[in-house]
Amino acid sequence: MRDCPICGNNSFNSLEKFCQTYEIAKCTDCSSLYVNPCPSEQALADYYNNSPCNAAVDEMFLGRLRKKGDPVSGKVLEVVQIIEDALTDVDSISVLEIGCNSGFFLSDLKEVLKERNVLDRVTLRGIDIDLNAIENAVDKSIVLEGCSAAEFLKRNKARFDVVIHFELIEHLQDPSAFMFEIHSLLTPGGVHYFHTPNGNGFENIALGYNMERPIAHSVFPPMHLNVFTVENIMHFAIRHGFKVDNVQTPGQLDVDIVKEFGENLDNEFSFIEDFSEDLLAIVQLWLIKLKASSHMRVTLRK
């Protein structure tokens, strides 16, 4: 059992179970959803190192490694922009990716930095609790370490100008401790940049967490244990000593996913089946502008 991972309150209401198995709590103070009780850190470490499901995810990630001539992902370009902005004030910076898997993102990032002639001014490093992924690193020139952020802090005195992670914080048993660890890992004024699902995104509100979906954007234990939203992420960041630079929801698939499953809906969102493709595109644009898409990217500063 645990307190609310967002605000620390220990009072909650119980909601419908996930797949009739995991208990879902709704905090009575901040209305955040979270799995409670949730797997222990030891159980999660076992899952991410030994589960056939997670091994399949590792294989999928390896398949995402950019090949020569492929377009650069928007995620890589976002981090490149953060790095280039930081390099306007200093000669060199260090970047740490937490939850780096086999280092495919860092490898892509390295190649783009090399193309832009700034790689010699940037140190890249990664950590992940998935030891199998670390052992199958895609780029041996990038230092990867098999450990958690807490273990890394104990072993190393290195501090970083930019700390990044993607679709990670929703997986953690104790995201509050994780935020404090990142705060300690950053240099003064350092940037904390990450992606996480937006629990109040259109797709999540329309489909809920127990309906079949092609992308896990909401509660999804034993993987997604915490639900972050545009509303609670700001409180969560400030509570852990960060300044909020920017919160965006630049998703693209909400209306497509909801329309795909529209015939199974028994609520007001079932009308989406009647929308034309042009109207769906307009609605998706509105969702992005209103920060109501189901994919969220957050930029914080120490």
C-alpha cells in the first residue's frame, strides 16, 4: 500500500479494478489515479528483467533504431534543441537518459549531434534497470549502466545539465523519490525533460482504462502504475523543487483511436463515428491546442 504518488495524501476512493485484478485508487485530495496496492520495487525489477512480455518490448525498441537515410524523430529533435540552447551559454554539457533501454535513442541523438558539429561538446550517458537491454547496447561508445536512479546516485558523483526520460515515470512504484533523485542529479539551472501519458487526454477519457486499446496511455499495471495529467504534473513538479518551463500535449492519434473503437462505446463519445476525416483533423488540432491530447511532454528546470 502507498500514499498518493502525486500529492502524498493517504486517503482515496476505490474505482473499478483493472482487468478485475489490480486495485485502482482515486486520491480524495488531488483526484489523481494510481494503482494501490502496487508491485514492490523488487517485483518490478524481476518483471523488467525476466518477463517474456518485457523482452518482446526490448525487441520492439531495437527495431526502432534509425537506419541511415531514415528521417530523424521529433523526439530526438526536441532534445537536440534543448542541447543547442544550453550550449549557447556554456562550452560543454552532459546529458543523462534514465530508462535508456539499449541506448537506441542516445545513439540517434549522437548521430544528429555529430551532423550538427556539436558532439564534441556533449557527453552522453544512460542507465536502465533492465540488465538484458544494457547488455545489448546498440552503441558501445556510449556509456550505459544497469541500475536505478537511486543506485546511480550512490555510485557516482557526476551531475548533469540535462536529464531526460521517456514513458518512464508512470511505471515507477515511487515517482516522488524519483523526482528528488533527478533534482539531485541536475546541475543548478539544469533541464529535466520527459514524456508521459496525459491521463485526462481525450482517448483516455473516452475509452477508460479497461477497454481494449492499441496503445497503453492510462492505468496499465504492472507497467503503468501512476496517472499524470496536465493539471497534476505542475503541482507534482513544484512539490519536488522544479520550475515549470512548459507542458504540451502534441499527440496525433486520439481521434483515430477513439473512432476505431467507437462502435463499442456506450457514452457521448460514440458520436465520433459520424465525424468526417476533415472534422476529425480539426478536433485533433483542438485537443492539441487545449492540452487535451493523451501524450504529454514536460520541460522543467532546477
